[in-house]
Amino acid sequence: MSASATLQRIDASGIHTVRVAWCDLHGQLRSKSIMASDLQSFMTQGLGMVGTLMLKDTSDHTAFKVFEPDQFTQLADSARFAGASNLVLKPDFSTDPAPLYPLPWSPGSAWLFAQPFFADGTPAPFDSRRVLQVALDTLKREAGYAMRCGLEIEFHIYKIEDEQAALVPEAAAWPGLSPRVSLLHPGYQLLSDAYTDRCHAPLDIVRQTALGLGLPLTSLEIEFGPSQFEAVFDVQDALAAADQMVRFTNGVRQALRRAGYHATFMCRPPFPQIMSSGWHLHQSLVDVTTGEALCPSAPTHQHYLAGLLAHGRAMSALAAPSVSSYARYQPGVLAPHTVSWGTDNRAAMLRLLSNRIENRVGEPMANPYLYIASQIYAGLDGMARQLVPPMASDPTASALPTSLAEALVELLADEVYSRGFGSDFVRYYHHIKRFEIARYEAADDKTEWIRREYFNRF
């Protein structure tokens, strides 16, 4: 019935091309463009996708030796991925009709979201959206709560001055060159109304894109750094909020690119005098029986808060997944640098607000499904063990990790995350990120590596 309703909607809306889309480990959309007239078979049989798309680092290098069985032993499902075998994308029919989003910047085209399965119908184990679905089911089953999330995302937009130099065949590389860009505003004037007016054209594209994709955008703001902006979204159920983050980051980059702008959601673009971008994740728990939000003064809420703190260092590996993001964790820059909490302290990792917790540890490159799932498993552990948070703004609080490598060590050693995410998933994530770090460490020019790896792609 959902397939039929989706096909009818496509036919009625004049959509001729459907991008069957899936979110990869790094928050990037992968898609195949299917003609609307050929969608019937996809709805019933699925769509083939090369399995190595689940095994790639941020540059698209496959981090596992899938063609060398003797060396491809890191995954419990290695045999299913060996030889770059196919997975099958199937539409998400948990809603009726399936999630179809006409693209405001590409008339006649739409995203139709899907999730990967093995050929025998078994769900692919490393699909990050499924990871969050399992975490939310666990939260409901073990504690009787659902989660609501609000998104507050900082990012940068630049004007493209020269893209052709990066596109000549002789300049082709892996990853490729990024375009030459200029600033939209010089920065260091937070919430400047003059800058808002100066940037009206790209901000209007962001607004139209967000609203056109069905996102609950509440504000667009001038952030402190040069060419830096912030988007704020209303509270939604956790899975919907994660889906919306994927649509926002991927959609805004595409829409702005068509208009001659380069948007990046990497934490620290590779320029001097830049300000880091954060992703502040607002979260609250809701009783699934009564629908009432858990009061921040309730003991259970305090246990949840303490759980977030107990796993804060390991959590950073999922919330800040790039090698460039850890320079953000330092004093005096409106960003957290310790695993601490406060009621109105932006140097703390967590802010306890009137009806929610704001976690400030994340960066906008984080995969939203994994970032949100990391909150659930940490909070559940705090509730299960009835942990008590330390004093607010504790001067003895541990520092956040200073590098992705350090954060990965914490993640690998965290038994709660190994149980929650599954030890196979933690080892899988750790391997891919270590593969990425090794390439960074081998680079002669670290800034150029970051420019190609993150700035051009994220």
C-alpha cells in the first residue's frame, strides 16, 4: 500500500527522476537516479548497491582489503562483503507513503530514502540509520522513554571565485582539488544585522531549501567567524531530527553550489583566522506512556546527565569524527574543553536548560544517527547505575580528547558503547577512522590534505 501511494504521489507531482538515496557512515548521501517510469520494480525488488560503499573512509578509499580474504578478517560479516559484493537498497516503508522529498533546487527530481540489506533480506549491520533505530528501541524497552532533539548547526558559506582550475583533467587527484573561494562577510560581529542584509542571497537559498525539504527551520543567524552562519531547528522526534540533519547538510550544499557558493559543514575550514563550527544537540526524554517530558530536576534526569558525562571522552569519537575538529576544544572560544556541565556555561560540554540538555561536544560533520545514538547508550548507563553528576563547572573535570586518535582509544575501551553499538560496529568504525588518520599522518602537507579531504567534500 505504501509503495502504491508513493508511486501515485510521484505521478501526480510531475517528478521524472527519483534519486534513491542512502546516508553513508560519514553523513553523505549516496544515490542512484531512477526514472519515475521504472520505479515499480525498485519498490518490490530493491536496488543493487556495491557493498564497499559501507567500507569507505572520508576520501572514498575502501578501508578493508575486500579482494584479499586472508587479510579481510576484521569484520564478523567479512564474507558477505568480500569481493565487493552487492547490497540491496529498499525503501523505508515505516511511514506511509515512503519518505519522498522533491528537491527545491532541481525541479522534477526528488529524494526517496532507502536502507541497505544483504541479498537474503538480512539488514546490513553497519547502516548508521539502523543503529539509531535500534538505540531508540532500546531506550523505549529498557527505560520507557522516547527522545526528542533540536538541532543548532554552525557552518560556513563562501563565494566560489574559480572552480575551473580544480576541474581540468591534469589536476585530477584523489581526493580532488577544492575551488578558490572568497568570504561572504568578514566576521567578528556576532548577529550583525548588516551582515545579514549583505548575505541575503545565499541565506535565502538556505531558507528555501530547508523549508522546501520539510525542515522545521526557526532561525538563520550570522555567527562569529568569517563567513560563518548558524541554522536552528525546532524540536522533533530523534529519528526525524537525524533524518532532517542529513537532508539539510546535503541539500544546502547542492542548492548553494548551483548558485555559485561553496558551503562546508567541516569543523575548521583550512584558512587562517577561522572560527570552528559546532553542532549543539538539544535533547530531552519523553515518557512513552504519558507523553510528558522528563523534568530536569528529577533523579532519573540527573542519572541520564551523569551518564553523558561518564562517556563524554569516548562519545567525542562519534560526535567529532574528523582530524581537524579537535582544535575546537580549547578554553576561551565559546566551545567546550572539559567533560563538565553547567546551567549557562558555554565552556562546559553540557548545558542544563529549563527543559532539556544541550550537548555542545559535536561538530556538524558528525553522522547524526551515531551522534544521537551515543547519547542514548551513555544516558541509559547513567540511569541503570544511578550515577550522580559532579558539581556544576567542576574544576577537576577531565579534558576532552585532543585528537581523533585519542578519542578512538577511549571509544574502543568503552564497554557500554561496545555493548550498545555492538563490538563489531565499534571495531568497524575504529578501523575506518584509523585508516583515515594513517593517511593524514603520511601527508607531507597537512593543510592541503584537510582542504582536499574535508573542505571539498563536506
